Amino acid sequence: MSVAVLRMPRLSDSMEQATISAWLKQPGEAFVRGEPLVEVETDKATVVYEAETDGVIAEVLVPEGATALLGEPIARLGAGSDDGEAAAAVPMSAAAVAKGPAVREAAPVPPLRGTRARATPVARRTAIELGVAINALTGTGPGGRIRKLDVLRAEPVVSSADGLKGATTVVELSPTRETIARRMTQSRSEIPTFDVTMSVDLSTILHLRRGAGTVPSVNDFVVKATALTLREFPAFNSSYVDGKIEQHARINVGVAVATDDALLVPAVLDADAKPLAAIAAETRELAQRAKARNLTPDELTASTFTVSNLGMFDVHSFTAVVNPPQVAILAVGAAKRTPVETDAGGVTFRDLALLTLSSDHRAVYGADAARFLACLRQLLEHPLALLLQEE
């Protein structure tokens, strides 16, 4: 008779492994369909799994704080249905992302990729921020789990270095930061990227915002204008996969959001079809949930093009790293009051910003990028059309 097991499912295209944050059911405990079983920290977000059928946790194979590869068994399950198969589990709000059945015949458990301290996700992030060695802490939570309060009570662990370096604080990388580091290294080493920069006059947008308050933001205008530009230049709304270019029918603009310990890119789905006000409301909600690490895997993997804006930090210009398999990313700098010569020979001041488009040369070329930016500039310098567009 086969023994049912729960395997680590795929929650995002970039996922290779995930960490068990907390088991919500212990060995011997029964569960019913729809009941939360386990909390898992992926490279993108923390996700809670729910049971698909009734069953029993027979044995935990991957303890809290341990990391398991995609497809590895993480628990053995007792019988919970008429055919003897135990309950499978799928992520809340992300069932469609999991690929393949979660319950299969038991197989030998492969070695785990290291173990980490049993700690809540917020405790782990707090330890990174404060420079606390979380593996050295004793948890006061259930089962000895490390909580945020345990981290706050601890002293940062500082190692003394010989010579002129002085004290050195060692900071562990979270799974999210590990994934970002790997993907950005892949991008820089494998993608033949080229950059094209163009100056854009944002004076009219800033004037409209002064008259109507702070919403929508400059970035909301950029997201909307970018989505409409992608309609005209679908080659930039593509992925480069296994030597082929996949052009996407839907235009999902990713908005880079900096959190305390990561850079997440939630997507505004069908941004070309949404009015500016809807985009403004959605980007704010996505940013808030990104900082709370409360985004679904769908929201973090759906983008077909990315906008990265550092203008709010008074950054004049920068180049962003293409996020594979996407083929382009737009970097937006701050608007600067700049003297501009008028047609009559006089001088006036305008709010100019530098936009830099970084592109994968395997999918698009320099002239394509120049035309893309010219179209985007036209929309941003005449923004009334963006405000008046119907849903």
C-alpha cells in the first residue's frame, strides 16, 4: 500500500526551493478540507497552504526553519479519503500556480539544502535589519520558535576583524535576497543588454498634480503611458525563453517596490485597459502589501514589463537590470527644473526627467528602443489623453 506524501509545489517560475516557516498542524493532528496546514516562505512571499481533502499529519519530514527543494516530500500524510490517498495542499490565492499533484507515492527524501533557525518571517527580517545572528537565539514561541521580541531583546553579534577593518557584522541573506542575487547575476552575465536614455518634459503632469492633489503620482502616469506604448511596440512586451521570443497578449506592468530586505515587483494586470485612477489605487495597494509581504505568487510573477522609479529619492538617472525572462525595463529619474530655450529665442524653465530603457538585444534593437521612448515621451508630455481615457 502506498503512503501519501505532501510535496513542495512550484509557486513561481523562479522558485527552486522554499523554507518551512511554521507547521500549523503537528503529527497526529487531523485536518479537514480548507484548513491551513503549513506556512512556507518562498523566494517571493510567505504563503499558507490549505488542505484539499480531510486527513492526518502522520510525520513531518521537513521541520520548521529547514529548506526543501521543489518537489521534495515535506510530510507524510495519513488516510483521509475513500481511495486511501491523503490530502493534497495548495497555496491560498495561488492554486493555479502549483504545477502537478501535491500528493504522490512516497519516495526517499533527498538531502535538505541546509537548515535555518526556527523563526517567524518577521523575526527573520528584523534580525537582518538589526544585524542579529538569529541562529544563536533561543526562541520563546511555541516549540521554541524565535519571535520578533526575541530578536529585539538580543544584541547584534559583532565579530572582531584583525587589521584596519575593525568590527564586522555578518548578515544572513533571506531566501528572497538570495533569489534576487542569483537572478541579477544571471541577467548581467547572460543577457546582452543595451541602454537608451531620453529626456522627457513632465511639466504638464506636475502642473496637473498640483491642481488635483498628490494622486495619481508621476509613476502612475508612467505606468499608464508605458502600457499604451507597449500596445504599439509589442516586441517589448515579451519574454526570451530557450532561444525563442514569446510575445504576450496581456500587458501586465510590474512596479518595483523596495521593502526592508528585498525588491519585489508586483504587477498591474491589463494596465493598458485600466483608467489612470484605477492604476493609482492599485499601485498603492500593491506597494502596501509588498511591504507587508502579503502578495500572492500570481501577483509577483505575472509582469511582462517592469518600471523602476527612483525619482522620489531625487536620483537624476540610473540604469535598471533586466528581470529575466522579460526583455526590457524602464528606469525613471527625478524631474529637475531645467532652463530650456523657447522658439522665440528666450529661456523658460521646464521639469525634465531622464528615462532609461534597458533592453535585451536578442529580442529588440536600438532603433526599436528609440522609437519606444519617443512614443512614451509623446504620451507623457500630453497627459490629458491619459486622464480622459475610458475604461
